[in-house]
Amino acid sequence: MKLSVKAALFSGLVYPGAGFFLMKRYWLVLLFALPATLAVGYIMYYVMDVAQVIAERIVNGQIPADMFSIRSAINKALAADSPLLTTAKIAFVISWLGSVPVSYWLGAQTEKAAAPAPTSR
């Protein structure tokens, strides 16, 4: 498999920037993986915070302990997106989708540089 295709698949299917790690371009790994990791971390923090609030409301008796009431409370809590959560989602998607074509392009450039030069006679 060509390096460009392998790098694009790694960046698209494994994690943003994984294709750059394959090509040993560690600064580009940081450029794409760090924002994605920070975004995932904030999204997980937000989800855990919402889960904690809903669990406290269930324990206090404000929400009945049946599946439909809990699901309704979760949907209502997640519907009120904060601007920072929206920014984290956008940053994650941009870093993921941006890493695929850049890793393909860089892999193609690396293949082109490694190809033997044609000899003229």
C-alpha cells in the first residue's frame, strides 16, 4: 500500500494525526492530535458533569427513577449546548477532517521525493 493512502487511512480511521506519526512528522501530529484530544477531553468533562447533575436530581427525588424520565432529563440537559461545547465539537471535526487530506498530500510528496529520478540516455 502506498504511503499516502496508508497515512490518510490512519488519520481518518485511527485518530487525527496518526498518519503523520507513521511518517515521523511529529510536529504535525501535535498540530492535529492536540486540538482533537483537548476537544474530546472537554466533551467528556461536559458529559460527566451533566451525568452527575442528573444523578443528583434522581437521588434527591426531583426526577423519577424510570427510564423515560431519565432519558427526557438527559435530552433536555444536552439540548442546552454551551458555546464552549460547540467550539469543542467544531475543533474536533476540523482537526479530524483536516488531517486526512494533509496526510495524504504529505505522503504523496514523500513518495515523490523517494522515487528514483528517471535516467536519460
